[in-house]
Amino acid sequence: MMKQIFILAMMLFATSGTAIAQDVALKTNLLGWATTSLNVGVEVGIAEKQTAQLFATINPWKFSRDRKVRFWNVEPEYRWWTCQRFGGSFFGLHALAGEYNIKNVDLPFGILPKTKRGRHYEGWYIGAGVTYGYQWLMSRHWNMEASLGVGYAYSPYKLYGRCARCLDKNHRNYVGPTKAALSMIYIF
């Protein structure tokens, strides 16, 4: 499903107009890689001080001691730049959606209630937030970006115990950090 969404977004960006220098950027979040999460993003200039970004992340791994934080996430974002696009400060509005399967890991910020060993959560989420970030020009084609977003997410979930027995169905209304990025960017 995520592959189809990404391909569709790429086709929309590709057909939205003629790409000229400083109009398209390919990026990856180094903080995501530090947590073993595969990620890639595409950002496209849509006006003199505006860009649109689509970012996708997936973490399919299991870890030692029966721990896992499996998830996928897509995050479209609109950005308004204070000076010029792809350089300096920007403010953004982002949406987020995804699914997760988390076992024997306590997440920060009270994202999910803590569980006893051997139990796990499965669920999905959808939300939105605001972003502030800054992009440093390193060379003609390379930039570095730092950004932080806060917002709201709604997440229905199921809590499973041993033997895959559903123990609880509930939901969370989360307010807090919704994104953090330190990204390497290649601008075409």
C-alpha cells in the first residue's frame, strides 16, 4: 500500500510542471536511520517561497529480547519559506498516517500506555501538526535540514497478550511531538 502511495505521489509531482534547477529535492532523515527506520522524502517547489513534501518511513525489523517497533508512516507537508525555498527558515503544516506493531518497548511522551512483558500493541493513526525548520546550504546540490513538528494524532489500537489473545480495544488522543528530523538533502 505504501509503495503505491509513494509511486502515485511521484507521478503527481512529475506531472505538475517542468522541473528546473532548485525545484526538486530528494532527502533522508538521519535520525530515522539512527533508529533503524528506512526513509525517503521528495520535496518540490510550488511557488517562489512554497514547497510541498512527501516523506515515507518504514521499520520492518524485530530486535533482540523479543522487542519490536514495526511501523510504516507517510507524511505530506506544505512549507512556507521566509526568504527563499530550500534555504533558511520555514514553517509548515503536515499530516501523518500509518500503522504499528509494538512489543516490549515503552514509547516516550505517553504515546501508548506501558505494558507487561510479552504484550503488544497493534493499531493505526492519523493526525496533523505544525512544523518549524531551518535548511543550511552546503553546496550547489547539497543541503542539511533540522525540523521539529508538534501536533495531534488519533490512534485506535488493540492490546494483545500471550497466545495472540486480544485483551483490550481502545484509542489514544495524542498531543505532542509528531516529527523530528535532521535530514541530508540532494537538490536537482
